[in-house]
Amino acid sequence: MIKNDYKKYTDETLIQRLRDGEKGVSDYLLEKYKSVVRKKARAMYLIGGETDDLIQEGMLGLFKAIQDYRPDRETSFRTFALLCMERQMYNAIQGSNRQKHQPLNSYVSLSDGSVDENTFESLVISNPESIIIDRETAIDLEQRIHKCLSPFENHVLDSYMRGHDYLQIADEFEKSPKSIDNALQRIRKKVRRTISETFSH
């Protein structure tokens, strides 16, 4: 089977083919979910860690998912893979913060599809045991984050979450890359503070 033909099959079917010895499947799935890893890394950058490091951790989590997933599981491969990616990234953030004597008790994943791509409609909050809290709290946190940011910061964050780099965002708003960097640093601090305040009540 050539690589382009993989698109015709479900992830679960492809995993079974991988178990049967079809080596190209692994590379295909790593490439398929690479953009998901990058998006989650960008979101987690806001609360700790560096994007490049988190991408590496996320890809490692994805690789583990490909190796460990069993097609006979009730959950889909995508769900299993997302959990593995997030857990790997979270552990990296937690380890980094532990070294700094700053324990991280929760994380926010500003990712995955939404009604409006310019919002964070699909916030997911998890504790170290990966327990997803109720959606009402997630939406409340989203609103708090938007409220604490200036209009410019909200626009910058929306553009950043769409995958644009510093130069692209600077060009979009006719600002210097340095001003965009400063804006993202302010955003990062405000997001972390908002999360801390939300869960300290």
C-alpha cells in the first residue's frame, strides 16, 4: 500500500495493519497528527514550558500512543493519542516547574475545534490525574481570560493560536516582532494568573 492510500482507512484499521507488519503506518500517523501536537504545544506554552520542547514531548507521546494503542479498545485512537500527547506534555511542564519549586496543579489546553476559530470555545481543564472538569467552568475560565486581556492582546493571542509565528503576527498588525513578543509575554502572565485565581476560590 502506498502512503497516500492510508487516508482511505480509519486510524484503528491502520494501527491493526501496523501490528501486522506494515511499517509505513507509523510515519503516516506521526505526520497526520503533527499539527495537533503543535497546536497543543502552543496552548501549553501559555502556562509553562517552551514550545519547541513541548512539541518534542508531544511527538514522543504520540509515538507512544501508536505503539501502545490496541484496536480492540472502546476509545478511538484519536482520543487515546490526545491523552498520551497531553500527559507527556503535562509531565514535562510539571517536571520543569518542580525544578523551579513551582508545582503546577492544573493545565489548560486551548485547542481543538470550536464554533468560532477566533475564540477558545473548547477549553479543556485537567488536573494531574487528567480528570476533565465540567464545561461550565471551562467556559467561565475562557471568559475570564478574554476579559483580562486588552483588545490588542486578544487579537495577538487569536492569531498565535491559529499557528502564526512572531513575524507573521507582526506583519498582520504592522508592529515590530519585539512588540509581539512583549505582548505574548504579558498574555502568558495574565493567563497563568487567571488560572491560578480561578482554582484558588
